[in-house]
Amino acid sequence: MAQFLIVEARFYEPLNDMLIAGARSALEADGHSVEVLTVPGALEIPGAIALASESGRYDGFVAIGVVIRGETYHFEIVAGESARGIMALTMDGMAIGNGIITVESEEQAVVRADPKKKDKGGEAAKAALALFELQGRFAN
């Protein structure tokens, strides 16, 4: 059994709850234990994952958050930089599933977050699990 950390940007609570439910379900169904850590926003997720990884307590991570396009350029910065940070950590060999959804509207977010619909939280957890398994495969 491995230990996974879900790092969530708690901004849209009902949407995050759905994403976390999907991620938790996928990880626990595979026999792993899960903790959840909350950070202020999506930009803080990569840093929190990097800090948590230094503890050696976690085998993999799932990034959870919702970024909805607004009236300013901020959407592009948050969406792009959070994804870039997560990808950099992944390229360094960490098992991370990116479940930060970036959408045009709350309606799109609901469809993607709901475990009974697109289940992007569950998909992100499955991506983290796949990378975790690859780590084990290549460690031998």
C-alpha cells in the first residue's frame, strides 16, 4: 500500500469536493491511503507538492483545483504556471496526476468535476497511479 497526498486549491468548494471524491475513490479502490492538504490557490500547488515530497512520506500526489476564466489575463497565468510547475516536478520523477481543471464556466467545471460524469479527479488519480507503477518498474 502506498501513501498519496491530494493537494487542493480550495477556491470552489463544491467543485473541489467532487474532484477530491473522484480522486480518493480511485486511490482507495487500488488499496492506497490518502491524505488531503489544502493550499490557497492553484499557483501554490506545485510548491506544496515539492515541500511535501521532501518529507519522504508520500509515494505520489494528485493536484486538485478549478480555474475558471474571468475577465482578465490572470486565468492564463494561473492555468499555465500551475501546469508548468506540476510538469517540472513530474519530469524530475515524481508521480503526480494533474486534476486542476481549467474551464470557461462553472457549468463546464461541474461536468468535469462530477465523479458520475467526466470524473477528472479520478482520472488525475489514475494518472498518478500509472506513474507510481512506472517508478516501481524502472527502479528495478
